[in-house]
Amino acid sequence: MSQDTPSVSLGTVVYGEDGERLGTVRGFDDSGFYVTTAEGIESLSVEHERAGHEFGEGELMWRCSECGEMGELRESFPEECPSCGAEKEAIYYWIED
């Protein structure tokens, strides 16, 4: 990888062209990556930010963007999706009610 090609992974802080902090990478899909802009939510899915938190509690899980498989989040994401074999980059945080 050349110096001109940035490396982006979960938890990477991204900055705009002006050097202003935009947020933290929290997930990937076919369109690119999702960035959390809310303080204190550094690695959660877009669904988590949109969820109605006032309605109750949810369980933090992982979800595969390739096949939709979900699993219990232990200390970290699985190295690959156990259902379809997608790489770790296809797995993101998910809140299940």
C-alpha cells in the first residue's frame, strides 16, 4: 500500500480536508464506511444511533453486512462470519431489542 492510500478500519478516526475531525469509523458496507459523529458512540452501527433508546434496553451484538448473520458480541468481532465466511471488515456493531 502506498503512502497516498489511507488505511481505514474499525475505530479509525477520520478527518476532513481542512483537518477537522469528522468522527470514528464504526462499520462498512458496499457503499463505503459509516462514521460516528456523536460523542461517546465511537463504534456503533447507524441503526443504534437512530434507535429509540427511550423504549427500553438493547443488547449489543455483531452483524454481518454480507448475509445478515448476528451473534453475541464477546470481547471483539469474530475473525470472519461463521455463516458466510465474510471477512472481519464486513462485520459491524448492532443493537438488538
